[in-house]
Amino acid sequence: MLSAQHDPIVAIATAPGRGAVGIVRVSGKGLASFVKALLGRELRPREATYLSIPDAAGQPIDHGLALWFPGPHSYTGEDVLELQGHGGPVVLQLLLARCLAVALARTADGQPLLSGMRLARPGEFTERAFLNDKLDLAQAEAVADLIDASTEAAARSASRSLAGMFSERIHTLRDALIHLRMLVEATLDFPEEEIDFLQKADATGQLQRLREGLAAVLNEARQGALLRDGLKVVIAGQPNAGKSSLLNALAGAELAIVTPIAGTTRDVVQQTIQIEGVPLHVIDTAGLRDSPDVDEVEKIGIERAWGQIQKADAVLFLHDLTRSDSPAYQADDAAIADALPPGVSVLQVWNKLDQCNDAHREALQARLQLDELAVSAKSGDGLEALRQRLLMLAGWQHAGEGLFMARERHLQALQRVGGHLDAARALLAAGAEQLDLLAEELRLAQQALGAITGEFTADDLLGEIFSRFCIGK
């Protein structure tokens, strides 16, 4: 992946389709002569210049703005040219082709004007920003997270990560870890000294404070990962329990068809909603039943429902209050409960509260357990309590305005750091004969931290991360 990192690259940086403005971006080293050949003039750095962009015959392809950012003061750290024209796909393709043609034009000595220019891979502009130390890896990932943010809270958190908030927390942990490693290495290097470096410097206390700091960062990272990825919530239950009505009520729109006919929902219906900025991917599924009345299409829908339940983060097990006294209905509910996968959070939700009289309501509220709620998808009664309970299931904690964005790989890296620090605590307590193993655990902990910001990162991981970016970013 890194072998072609010095090639000049070009790409359309705006989304496919028609728009008011379209951008073609070029990055590479030594682009000044290319810019003059392409535009017929030199540009002032970091100033927008209105001009025409000519074709090979000198006729204008488009009129727009050109911005010139000589390296290293640019997004990628290389020379960068941005052409901002009209956002028609044909126009942008013509500008792209013109850039490639000018790069291949021969100079007086017969050499290409800009050797090796090629189309950029997805994420390659940001990849070069990382490789040229304009961004660390956590900041680079925050670029994609900001683009993909599905809620305002997620966008703000990604912006804070892009500004370096998450990286600063990691660097603080790293600096403390390096200081502790220094003490251990000093003790290993000078074993004949009578002074116990570790005891005098309170190495045990330093390690404990480091573990506490790591726990705080890990907790915040979990919240940031939740803002990024959200929670997959599956609504499950018997036919006509009100699953589609509940989805419509939570989404605030008529997404799923609602009828009194059992088996109306035949396929999966999904909608992403947000509760206090947390994205929840709510999925309505076919009613679960085992009956000779089930036709082939509904049978497929039921199979898909169980497939979604297997992959769910949480299940809303919906019950029909109007049929809750029926022994047959209770038996079918019990069979569904027994088939739910272990380890999945299940919230028992009793629907159709609007059809209960006051006495029935009071009796119901008296027997509800901690994992049970009563709602009315029709009237909206109890829906706010359901939303708050969903946040609790997700593990959401109100973190104020200081939350940063994080990914699953960040959580895994922080958990590895925690494992190494736990091992280090046991080795430190064991005494001087375990200092070499202690030093190794601390080194591995620092390496795991460095994987977050890119200080210790394999090339295949970089390829996986940047390949998920859009082209031109």
C-alpha cells in the first residue's frame, strides 16, 4: 500500500451526482509547474482565484475557483491544488481527464511534466495527511466518522476527536507509562545501587493512577463508540402484538403497515432513530409463531426475524396485554422466551395499555419487574420511559460536551492496555526478581496505546482503515 505513496494523485472530491459545486483535488510534490501548465498562470498560495480552466485547444472547460496550497502547509502535507467548478458529472470528468493529460504532457527534454500521476484510492488524501504527520491515526479516522455521523451529537464528538481531544488523552496515558518504564529500566540497568528507584518514586502508586486514568478513558471511549455505531434493537413477539405500531411510534412516521390481520409483516423493516443523540437502529420483524396457517412467505419472514434477533444488541419482547390472560398465548410467549439467544439484553414490553381500565393498569404496574415496561404504541403512553430504558440498555451515560468519538478497535486496544497493566501490577508486587517481565508488560502496554494513534501500526491495518473512506478524502 505504501509503495506508491509518492505518486501525484487526483480525484473528484465531491459526492457522485449533480450539485451546485464540484471539486477536483490534486496532491503531490513539486506541482508548481503542473499548475502553471494546467491553468496558464501561477497562483498565489492560499488565495481563491477565479479563472477559466482550458482544454487542450485553449477553450474553457469550466469557470470557477482555483486554490493553491504549497506543501507542507496543506491538508496532505504535499502541494495541493483544488479546482472548484460546477457540479455536473460530465464537467468534473472533463476536469479530471484534463489534469491527467497535462501531467502526461512532455517537457522540452521529452519527460512527462508530472510523472506517475494517477487516480487516488479511497481515503488516500487523508492517508497522506497521516503519513506526513499532519494527523495521527485517531484524528484521521475522525475525518471519516465526521462525514458518516448520523446524529448531531456524533458529529460534535467526531469533530472533537479530529481536533485531537482523544489523542491528547492517549498521549497523557503514554507519557505516564513512559515515565514508569523509565523507572523500571533504571532499576534493571543499575541493580547494584542501594537506592530502590521504584519504591522511592512510588511506582506502585504511579501504576495505580495509570490504571485509573485508563479506566476513565475506556469508559469515555465506550460512550464515543456508542455514538458512532449506535445500538441494534429488534422488536420481537407474537403476531398482532403491536410491533409495527411501536416502530412507527418510535420513528414518528408510518414506516410499517399496520392491520389486524396476523402475519401482515413479512419482512424486516428498519429505521434509525436518535434518542439524546444516540443512534438506535430499530428493526421490526415478522410475528413469531408456529402454526399450520403460516404460508411459505411468512415462514421466510419468521426465519429472517430470528436471524435479526441473533445479531441484536437488545430485544424488545413485545406482549399483547389484551391477550395476556390466555393460557395459549402465555405458552407461546414462554416458547419464544426460551428460544431467545443467551447474552442478549431483553426488555419485556407490555403493549396496548390504552385498552386497559384503571383497575387493570394499577394491577399491572404493581407486578411489573425491573426489566418490564407497559406502553401504548397507539396513544404514546409510556414511550418516553421506553426511550430512557433503551438508553440504559445501551449503556449510555450523559458525558456533557467533552465526549470524543471512538471505534471498536480503540476499545480493543485500550482493553489490551488494561490487561498488560493488570499483569504489571502483579509482577510489581512480586518483587525484584520479576522486573524484566514487568518491563516487558509495560512495553506491550505502550505498544497497544501507540496502535490507537498510529505510532505502532501495521500496514495492513492502515489499508483496512483508509479503504473505507470515500474517494477524494
